Amino acid sequence: MKTVLLSPRTGSITVADVPAPEAVAGTVVIRNDWSLISAGTERATVSTGAKGLIGKARQRPDQVAQVIDSVKRTGLADTYRTVRDRLDQPVQLGYSCAGTVLRTGEGVDDLRPGMRVAAAGARYASHAEIVAVPRNLVVPVPDGVDTRWAAFATVGAIALQGIHQAEVAPGSRIAVIGLGLLGQITLRLLRAYGYDAVGIDPDPAMVALAESAGLPAFPRDADGLPRLLRRWAGAGADAVLITASTASPDPVEFAGRLARDRATVVVVGDVGVVPPRSSYYHKELTIRYSRSYGPGRYDPRFEEGGHPYPEGYVPWTERRNLAEVLRLLRTGAMDFADLKPRVFAVEDAAEAYAALKPSPGERSVALLLRYPGTAQLPSPPAPRTAPRTWTAPRGTLRIAAIGSGNFATRTLFPELKREAGVAFSWVAGGRGLSAAHQGRRWGFEQVAQSVDAGLASGEADCVMVLSRHDSHGRYAARVLRGGRALYCEKPVALTETELEDVAQAWSASGAPAMAGFNRRFAPAVADLRAVLPAGAPLQVVYRVFAGRLPADHWYFQPEQGGRLLGEVCHFIDTAGFLVSGRPVRVRAVGVDAADPATAQSVTLQIAYDDGSSASVVYGGRTPPGAPKELLEVAGDGVAARIDDFRTLTVWRGGRAETTTYRGAPKGHAAEMRTLVRLVGGQSLDTGAAAAAGFASALESSLVTCRAARSLTEDRPVDCAPATPALAKALGRPQLPAAADTVPDPGGPADGFPSTTEVL
């Protein structure tokens, strides 16, 4: 399908062919008929992209601060790679479109294929032939409303949210400063609701456009304010809505002059906010900001998770705002035809964006992209009748990837590229854009139209699962049942049900499999394991200063499992890799929350059947600059410490020996080298074979799931497998029904079997 892309490095606009997005749970796949280019917002985006690095820094000082913070946390080299990769990654433009539903994901029950809909949201409602949008950002288009005008609904919702923020009664005097697209639509909404509204703009053309639609408007000049006040018989505005886009504080200053005593000034557009005391203090004015389309915006639980807000507390969500704009169009209370948008075919998008540049005597407030309406989703591959078994590759090892995010492209793909006899077969996943870009960048033979199409093609010996955490278990099992070798980035799964499915598929296929527990392969860990007394009990203490993640990070989306399941599994696995015994119970305590999905900091105690114990202290709220990982091990006659993988110090026989590791390697290079040899049927040395063990990775994943349960239920939990395929894979007895609890270390609890009784 065709989509419009912006190069963040150069600001150039291109139209590219990329795979269509998939209908994942909670989303609606739409074939666009129209999408709206907002002259103000998108012109600013393209203008920033066209600037050099210094210009970009001046334009976005907030991002400069993020870069400085990243240097403190991860170092200059890693930050440089991050910035470089982001500048090279093309960006889909657009946030307002309308078209026809092609397919809906699981959980969408109020929209169906064939319905006309309007959609909102940057990264979702893009300028593309086909888009996938979360259901809470999609509304039906009523009969009688032209789809081209429905494409304006998102900007209409922004305007409507500004009016809601003013909290004024119908008939109130409202001034609108800035008559670009947002201001023009705001005036139309105010008229539809019966407000006494006027518009103000320094551009005579924008004033004339409003007046041509019968809307009162005045120029922002010496005569404009007196004329406006005469209209209101000398009274000031009950509210002023600022819909301009400028770095100047003039709109805010002018709003103070227009407003009556104790009025409200609502900042809807992007302007400099420096309210002068002379007007704002003496009139006791209230300044409010209006956030995008309305309540729910930037809340991933509402937008991506589909969780509704209680109507009694939040009656006007962004979704209702979108629907209200379409209702007004249906009733004829509002019309967008008099905005006179210019229309371009999607193939001519570069020409459309060129028309955004200011030119003498001509200014378009809105441009529409028109789509042919013929794009179709690829037909799903025929279902496989029976699982395939593993067949070892001959010759070049073909590797495919599901997902191509930052970790894959910065860490794993470069290491694989260094390995001889490896070819990249296909890549798929996400909304298609990232896969298309990274596929070209890394030399994949093809970009699969979907994950299903890639898996059905059979054009790979090994498939790497590198997608979001909630899909790992599902994809891992499918890869194995397809008779392909598996590399699954951590976590292998988020639930024991998924783990059981993966274990069953692995056992049935006979295919090689590895999990992304890279610390097993770190040189410091390999050297430490070599000096530990074989079979002797150990005390392991693993302290991690991971740093705080923002509350809206995707890790905290309910379906993604949180940091315990997604990150702490690393440290559970490393501890278990060093200990000879099998885990028998785990106790988890949350510092900030008892919900695994939201907890940032946790402490774990793990007991093993050989008398060993491990403590994992994961600090998820630590400040930038703190050392990240400290691993200490005590055993019979030996003590050791790994400090951030830079050094290993071993104390034994009254002496201390320190080894330094250049670059603090965490094992990714050795991990990818081992993967290639494992899948290629080459022999592995004892250490690499142990590190590659998939059964122990499944066991670490099981302990992590039980740790999450312990955190939730505030009690110790047994670590024995409770399902047959997992028990077989681990070579352990299956936990009897209802025998999943253990007494606290302080003594037995009534009704709780002991660990020895269970095992």
C-alpha cells in the first residue's frame, strides 16, 4: 500500500509502498478515502525536519534535554546511535482521515467491515491507503455526511475540546484568536451552538475566508480591537480561545486585552505563553490549556487498551468529541465545504506539502489527500493442516524476524551480520513501516505482508521473535509448530498457559530453540561460572539500579506484563544459571505496587533444592547516573563480584583477582554466534551449550511467572511446574492440583504443604 513519509533528517516528503497493517486486538483496519493535511500542525512538522541539527535543537529544546539525559544514562556513543537511527527512520504523517472498515481486531464489537468511519491519532490515522487505528479513536460516519468532510473530524474535536475548556454558557461572548484551520472550525462550532463569537487574525485573507462563510471576523490591527468592542457595546469577551500557531506571546497578550474581568483564556494552539501582569492580574483572568482531542488523549489505557471512562465522570471523551462533530455535519448545523480545501491525489503528496509553504497572496488552510479506494488487505495464507517437524538447514542459514525495533536493529542484527553463512530472509510485524525501512536497511530478501504470510512462506530456517512482549508466547509456539528453529527475545511468555503452549510445541517439533537471556553469554558470567564450586550451594545477590520509566511507557500497558515479567526475568535467569540446584519457591515484594503490571521496584527471594538462595533487588525508581548492575556470589571458599560487566573480582585462597572487560559486554555477540552454530548443527562447547539451553530458559520464565503471582498474592509460591508439557520439558514432577503454596520461612502455615512434600 502507499503511504506518505517524512524524512526527519532532511524534511523531504516521499510516497512509499509498505505492507498494510494487521488487525491486532482492539484495532480497526480502514481503507482511506480521504485524509486531511492540517496546514498549521503539519507545516511545522515538515519545517522542523528540514532544519539542520542546530535548527532542530533550537526548535525542540525539550528533545535536547532528553538527549542530555540519555548521555548521562547510557553514554555518548549509545546516545549518538539512538539519535542517528531516529533521524534515519521515516515517519508517517497525518492524524485525521476517513474511509471504510476492512477488518476489525478481537474485542471490537461496535464496528464492522463495510462501515464508513472517521479516525484520529498521529501514528494511526495517517496519510496511507490502509491504516489500523485503536477503536476508541474511530467513530461511524452518519448517513448523509460526505466522507471527505468526515476527514475533518479530528481537527473539529480539537476545536470542540477548546470550547469545553472555556466552560461558558450558550450566548456568551467568545473571541477566537487565529483563523487558520483550527480557528475557522472553532468559529463554525461556536455559531452552531449559539455563541456570540468573533474571529481575529492578522492575515486579511483568513478574515475574508471567515466572512465569506457569514462569520464575523476582524483584522488584528489598530482598528480591529475598537471595532470588536463596539460590536459588544464595550463589553469584553467571556472567554478567549487562542487557536494561533506562533512562538510570539502576542496572542496571549492580546487575549488579556479582549477579555472581561474574571474571564477565561483557553490556549488551544501552540503559542508563547507569557501573560502580562497588567491585564491578567488586574482582571484576575484564568488561563487554561486544551489538550488535543479531549479526555483520553495520550492515555494508552484508553486509546490503545480500549478501556472506557465512566460517563458520569468523563462524559466528553475524545471519541465523543469526534462523534459530535459528525453529528453537527449530519444535522446541517455546520459545513466545511466553504473552507475550500485543495485536493491532491496521494501520489502527489510531495506537491501538496509544497503548497503549505507561505506564498504571497495565497494561503490554504486545509488540503485533502484523495485515495483511489481500491487497496485491499492480503488474503490470509491457507491454514496448515499439521505441524511440521524440524529439518536441519543445508548451506546458508536463512534468518527471519518478527519485529524490528530498536533493540533488534542496534544490538542483534549487527552481530548477526558479522557471522559468515547467514542471510536475512524476511521481516514482518508492527504497522509495516518499521519492517519496510529496516528490511531495506539490513538487506532482508523480502518484507512479508504480514506475520502470517511470513510464517506460511517457509522461507526461513530460524525465526527471531522480537516483537512486543504480549506476542512472544503466541509467536514462539507458532514458529516451532511450523518446523522452524526459534530465537525468542525475553520474556518467552507472560503467562503459564503460554509457557505450556511453547513447551508443547518445542517438544513436538524437535527444533532448536533459544531465549534472549544474553547475560548467560557475558564473558564475566562465563568466567565466574568456571570458578564456582560445582554442585555446592551458593548465595547470590543481584542488585539492579534500572532507573525510572515514565508512567506511559509501553511496558505498563496491562497486556505487556510490566517490568517484573519483562525485565526482572533477566536477573532471575542469571542467578539460576549460576546455581546448580533447581528453584523450589519464590517470594516477591513490591516497593511501590503489588501489581506486576505497574510495579517499578521489586525484591525477590528464590530458594533452590541444593540449599542455594538468590536475592534480586530491582530498583526501578533510581536516578540517572547510578551504576546499573552488581552481581555478588558467595560459596564454599570463594566470593565474587561482577560490577556492571566491566570487571569481575574473585576472592579465594586469601587473594583477590580482578579481570577487566573492555566495553562491558553483556553477551550479545556470543549469544548470536551460538544461535548460528546451534541452528546450523555445529558442535557447541560445554559452556555455550549450557547457556543455549532452552529448558532452563523455560524454567526461568516459570519462576518469573510465579514471582508475579507471589507479588500479587503477597505470599511465597512454589516453583514446580503445574502443567504436563512444561513438566516434561523441565524434567520435573508436575505440581499436584492445589499444591501451589509454601509456608513462610518463619514456620509452617496450616493447610500449606511444605516444599519437600510437594517435590
